[in-house]
Amino acid sequence: MPNYTIRKYTSADNSAWNEFIALAKNATFLFHRDFMDYHQDRFEDYSLIVEDGKSWVAVLPANRIEDTLFSHQGLTYGGSYQGQF
């Protein structure tokens, strides 16, 4: 049975994030950290990583304004996953 945890992205996750995106079924260049970090002066990044144990199963590019989380407003759309739910 899956044991999902959700945590906030940190800069230490940069390489793992980009590797995950490179293998994801529905990812585009928009989800690459270099593209998203281009907007770092305009958005408070609050991207999320979903893990099953130590394995990444999904990412949600996101930003935060006060108490509201948005699918990253610097992108056309956001979110990516690998595998099946």
C-alpha cells in the first residue's frame, strides 16, 4: 500500500526535480527548474513533491501568495506525475 508524503521543494532538490521531469509522461520544458526559477523575483515558489517512501511520484509546480497556493502562476499550467494512481 502506498505511503504518500508531501513536502515543499528546496533548492537541494533541483537536480532530482529536473531528472523526474525528464522522465515524466506529461512534462514540458515549463516544469524545468531553470524555467521556473526565471520567475523567482516575481513569485514565492511553493512547489510540492509527492513521495512514496523515498521515491518521487508527483510534483506540483506552485507559488504562494499569503495563505493561498496556486498552480504556478508563472507557467501556462502545472503538475506532473509518473506511474499510475
